[in-house]
Amino acid sequence: MSFCWFAFFHCVSGRPEEDRDSLVTLLGPVVEAVTGLSRALVHCCTVADDPFLKDDEPPHLVLQCYFDSDADLKRALGPESPILALQDPERFPMLAHASVTHQAMAVHRFETPSARQAPESHATYLVGYEGPAEDADEWLDHYLATHAQHMTQLPRVREVEVYTPCECPTALSWPQTRFMQRNKVVFDSPMALTGALHSPIRARMREDFLTFPPYRGRVTHHPMMSDIVYSAALP
């Protein structure tokens, strides 16, 4: 099993969706210096049409870092981590006044019929379930066995991942969130994402949503433009 770390930035100075290239240039050297990192992405808020939902106040910026082991994850969030530099307002003035939360999670990947490497810049739909569920095991079993399988059938979907919480000590001063689950579906473009959200498969997912085991808390849905800022698999 692999792991990932999310950092969610609200109220970033400027307009990150218009400054994606600058953010990639700014954040790239920081994440590249993280020992044990396998991949990192920068997600900036964008627009896609969802016929069922429209969430307000999306995060302006999300940083997602992947690790092949929990030891690598713990080291990346420890007191010697380059990631701590992101809290330096002089080095990163764009982030100085942002409201930031973060969470470490285990990654569950699913094969898709249209699987292939998405473009270096691509569209992502980030979904989060705050929880809690009345029975966490029942909730996850249902989601992985049913809802995630529907997600893999969305037209032109390239990647499907579901994330579950994991315990990880951190030297970061930002508050940690503990959503009971998050997931991500990846498409080549916002147009492809919008098409999938209007598909019969998405309608079937809404029907399945009504059969979920009992839970409470917010459910968030955020379309993002995503850029790969580091990949150990690339030369």
C-alpha cells in the first residue's frame, strides 16, 4: 500500500488558477527535495459543470505528495522535512495569509478501462467525506465494493483513487483534518470531466449514494486543474 499527504490552502494571495505555472515553479524545488517522495501534484481550483452539485468556497490550491511507505511519509512530515519551508512567509508570500489544513492518508487505487497516463496538466475531481460514519468498516466496505466500481466506469476516466485516514506525527504547525475518506478521479481536461459528470454512470452513482450506510458531516466536491510537479518515474 502507498500513502499520500494533502495540504489544502484557502484564501491564497492572487488567483492560483491563473498563476499555475508560477506555483509549479515555486513549489517544485521544495517537493523535489523531499526524501522518499514518489510523485507530487499541485491542484488549482477550476470550473466543471456538475448537474447535481455545486460546492462553494473550494480550496484555491491543494498540494498532494505520494510516498511508497509510511516510513517515507513520516520522514517527509518530520522536523527535518523541506516541506516545513512552505510555512515561511518570506519565502512563500503567496501562502502567508492562507488558511491551511492537511491530512495524511492511505491510497487505494482502482483499474479503469480507459487507464493511461493523464497529461502533465489534467483535470481532477477531488471529493471528501468528513464523517463520521456510524460503522466505519461497513461504510468503507460498501464504498470500495460498489461506489468506487461505478467511478471506474465513468467515460474517459484515467485514474481512480480512494483515500482513508492514517496516523502520522507531524512537525507542521498547520491544523490536521480527519476526513473519514477522500477520493479522486482524473480526466484529460475539464471538458472530459464535465462529460463524465453528465453521463448515465454518474446518475447511477447518485442512486447508489442514497444507499450509503449512515454517516454525518460534509461532503465536498471540487473540480481542479492538476499539474505533476515531480515524478520519480520520469527521467
